[in-house]
Amino acid sequence: MDNRKRLLEYLLEHKWCFLWGALLGGIATGSDIVTMYLLRLFTDAAGKGDWNTITMVAVFFVGLQFPKGIAGYWQFYLIALATNRIAVDIRNKMYSHLQAMSLSFFERNRIGHLMSRMTNDVGLIQNGSGAATDAINAPLLVIGGIARMFSINWILALVGVVFVPLMGLLISKITRKMRKLTMMLQLKLADVTAVLEETMAGIRIVKSFGMEKQEIERFKEQNDASLKAALKGARRNAAVTPVTEFFGSLAVVVILLVGGYLTAQHRMTVGGLFEFGGLAIYVASSAKKIGRLNVTYHQTMAGIERIFEVLGEAPDITDSSVAADLGDIVGRVEFNDVAFSYQTGEQVLRNLSFAMEPGKAVAVVGPSGAGKSTVANLIPRFYEVSGGAVMVDGHDVRSVTMESLRRHIGIVPQETILFSGTIRDNIAYGRPDANDDEVEQAARAANAHMFITQFDDGYKTVLGERGARLSGGERQRIAIARAILKDPRILILDEATSSLDATSERLVQEALDKLMVGRTTLVIAHRLSTIKQADSIIVLGDGKIVEQGSFDELMQQGGVFAGLYHTQFDLEKEEVVASSEGHLEKTQS
Ligand code: ATP
């Protein structure tokens, strides 16, 4: 759809505000035109010493301010109501749209850029629709004013308006590039937001590498680029006012000369000339506003364009039109000849076939980049397979609704994301209807109850934006409690690679063991103990299964897994031995 149509659609959604705004604008501008008429009466009466008329004019003049004031007040409010609603509607629409997008969309787009579209670009539209007051009043005044000017003296009016088309031509020439320049500015602003978002989110890394100075420089560079773009636009924008003012004053000068002549010839009264002059000034200032509106229009269209670039992009993973609810499941997961490649094109998984039996745990191991996380991401359909199928209880994941599929899947990621809110809110994330008892039971099962109750506010303890007040192990246990409360049939565990201290490690492991009971579990395993406990192990290499079997079977085979075991886990075994020896020594002493 054309962007102008889109803008119009938004405006039409609030047509009553704008229609009332136009009506009230008519009253306000009508009052301005009448004011000029009163000026005429006053001037002519003053020339004759007609005090009756002068008093009447004074009373009318004051009286006129009331309807004008009330109309102005309501017009302003109604337009503000419409524009703020438009901005809120667009933001809501964008947010819902972003929630519907797949993970690959967020990998293609910088988060800061998306945030900028939601703030800076929506701001442009809000600003643009805010100009509606001028867009209503200024043309009304120009049309009404010029009509009245013609009725006063058509020759003078003709002389006055001859400059209008000339002025319009020049302004449209000046503002023609405005949209492109605004697009450039918004792009630069998005870069600024992106740097801000990335460095604030990664502030620990910035500080730990001592990169503050470099980041300040990078931010300055982006900010300076936005300044340059802003100034380019400002130069054009600044030219609009002098151009309109020049033509406006030219018109006033000609009106004064011709009008002075006509008055001297008694073909017009002094009052008539005053009224005409006053109207000419009003019309000129309204024409100036129309000139500025042209700038605002192009800026608004740039905002609309950038917003609809996002809104116009259809989600690439959606429920099919015949998608059914998955219903209750036992939790059998099957990969049937699965092939997969990310949008970058390189094939990451090929001919992958394996089954996960209900209630059993499968450990996926393999070198970095082998495709372990990719396998895990295909079960909840975060990405779409490019060949074969992922089946849950015999249903292709593409044939069921994503909501019903994901309802049965719990994920404990390597790094726990906590949202701002209380500990309770964070555990009940995904199950906000859970009662306090259920939350506590989940926390107990996850070995989290103890540390939670040590906080003064217990479950009501408010966590920082990213849960800065919890240790790594505590965060993991919150994530486990979250999964326990969700009670999914299928579990995906991405074991954290960062090691915890022995006590914390034991608490997390215990919690995980409890969580896994009776659930079909896929573990991206890094710990030796998990691998040993798993019912079967899949060894991935270069996107393919290179070995598969139980721990003992694979060790007996003496193949890739056995090799991996020796190189990767010998160190771990040594550490375990060392720490238990240390523990022994400590206990003995
Ligand atoms: P690790 O143990 O290091 O986490 P992994 O075995 O889990 O590795 P994956 O993360 O599944 O491996 O990655 C498999 C391959 O796909 C790698 O070559 C990786 O570079 C690539 N890859 C992963 N995620 C993406 C993505 N979002 N877009 C493009 N390529 C990706």
C-alpha cells in the first residue's frame, strides 16, 4: 500500500477528532477574520469620531476572544488526543508485530535500530499529526482571508495573491529533498540508539576490557554523524521561513503602495485598507505555516516509510491456516532426515535422524559449531527446517500451533534472563496464574527456596533489570524453578559452561535432576556427570550424527566420543579428583 494511504488510514481512524478540530479551527480562524473587520470599523469610526461604534467594536472585540479561546482550547486538545493515540497505536502494533517475528529477524536487525523506529520514527509521525492544527487552520485562513480580500477590493487582492504560486514553487523546490534527508537523519539516530543499547546491555564487558574511552569515542562519532545529517536538513528547513517572509513582505509592500494609491483616490476607505493589510499579514503568516507544513509532511512520510519497512515484513514462521492444537502429549520427539541452514546459506545440519523416547534424556555433545544449539532450537520451531521434519508425538511441528507446541516445552538456557520485577514474578513467568504455594514448591524443588527466603522481602524481592543481585548459580536455580512450574513434557537444557563453586554446582545439579524426572530431555551437555547419566548420547560433528549410543557403548567403540571424552573431560576428571582430595584434606584437618 502507498505510504500516503497508510498515513491517511491512521488519520481517518481518528476522523472525529480531526473533523471537530476542523470545525473548531473554522471558528478560530473566522474570529481572526472578523477581528480584522472590527479593525476596519474602528479605524473608520475613529476618523469620524463616532464613539458609539468605537465602544461597540471594543465590546465585540473582547467578546470575540471567548469563542475563539474555547475553540482554540478544544481544537488543541482533540488534535493532541488523536496524535497521541496514533503514536500509541503504532507503537502497540509494532510491538505486537515484533513479538510475532522469528529469531532470525532479530538476528538480521540490530535491536537498537528497532528501538529507534519505535521511538524516533514514531515521534516523527506524532509530530506530523500534531501539525494537523496548522494543516486545518492555515489553509482555512488563507482561503477565508483571500476571499474577504477579494470582496474588499479585487484589484488589490489580485496584486496581493500574485506572489502565492511563485512562493509555493520555490518552497516545494527547497523541501523536495527533505524526505531523503530525514531518512538519513533517522538512520543516523538509529545508529546512535544501537550503540547505546549494545553498550548498556554489555556494560560489564565494556568495563572489564577498559573500553569506556573507545566506546565514548564511538558514541561521539555516531552522534556527530547524526548532527551532520540534522544540519543538512536544517539548512533546507531554515530556508523556508525567509523565502515565505520575503514574498510576504513583497506582497505587503505592493499592497501598501497600490492600496495607498486607491485610498488617496477615495476608492477605498482607510479602514478598508487597514482590514486588507491586517488580512494580508494573517494570510502571509498562514502561508508561512503551510510552507513549514510541507517540511513536516516530508518528515512524517520518512517516519511512515521506516516504520512500514518493519510492519510490512511478514513473520517468516507462522501457524499454518490448518494448524491444530497439539493437545496432551507423551513427549516423543523425532528428527526425520532433518536438514537446516541459517539465512547465511551454509548448511548446518544434514540428514539428521534420531528419536527421543518419552521421559528419557538425550545428551548432545560435539565440538563447538557442530550444530548442538541448532538442533535444540528446531524442537520449539524457533527456526524452520529446510528439509525433513521435526515431529512431536508423531505430529510435524509445522502442523500444530506454535502456542500449543511451546506450551509443552521448557527451556533452561545457558544464561538466565531475569526480567525486572519480583523473584515471584520471575519464577511465575509463563504461568502468571500460579498461586504462591505452587511458586514456593517449584522454588523448593529447584533448591532456590533457601536463598530466596534469606532476602528480607523473600519472594517479593525486586530484581534489578537483569537480576544483578543474584549469583550465577542462583539465577540458574530461578530458571529451573521457572521450568518446574511450567511442568513441560519436553525439556531443553543448555548446560552452562561457566563453572560454579562446588556447593552451588551440587545445588544446581540436584535441581536439574529433579526437573528432568519423567520428562523427555535434550541436554546440550558440557558436564561429564550429565553425559554419564543420559539414556543415550548423540555425538554431532559438522551437522551430522557421527556416533550414537549409551555412554558405555560409545566408550567401548573407542571412536570420536571416546576421543572427545579423553581430551575434553580428562581435565574435568582431574579437577573433580583435585577438589575432592582438597575436600578430604580439609575434612581430615
Ligand atoms: P557451541 O557449542 O559453540 O554453542 P553448537 O554446536 O551449539 O556450538 P550451533 O550454535 O548450533 O553450534 O551452530 C552451528 C553452526 O551454525 C555454526 O557454524 C554457527 O556459526 C552457525 N550458526 C549458529 N547460529 C547462527 C545464526 N543465528 N545465523 C547464522 N549462522 C549460525
